[in-house]
Amino acid sequence: MLKIIYSDAMEVRRNFGAILDETVYLRKFTMIKRAGKSMAAIVPADVLVGLQKYGQELMKKIIIAGKRNDLEYDKAMNLANEAKGFARKNG
């Protein structure tokens, strides 16, 4: 189960070691907020690596699908960037 903890930036600064331990050993994700707005996250490194690999594989599939459908590289990249922007906004 995904455990997300919401903390303000000052709390993270004061308790960084404990938060890092919770991230690594308890698999907790910490969303860092400033002025009530989510600014960054602390996640286990393997999760970030997995997301990067997933993104790369998705891009390959988009490009391959584009070649089969005569989708130009620039248009495929625009679609991918649009999807990335949507995911960040609605994440």
C-alpha cells in the first residue's frame, strides 16, 4: 500500500534523517509542502528509477506506434510532452 506523508519544508529540514529512514525502510513517500503547495517529494530511489525506465519504454512505444501510423517524430514528442504535462498536473 502506498503511504504518503505530507510535511512542510521546515519539518522535513528538522527531521530529514528520520524521514529518509522511513522512506528507505518503511517505503513511505513524503510530499514536501511550502505555503500549502506541494513542491517536491522524497521517494525510494528504486521507485524513481522504475519511473524513469517506464517513461523510456513508453516513449519507445509511442515512437514505434508513430512509425507504423506515419506519425512524425516531432508530433510524437509533442504528444509525449503533453501527456507528461498532464500527468504532472493531475499526478
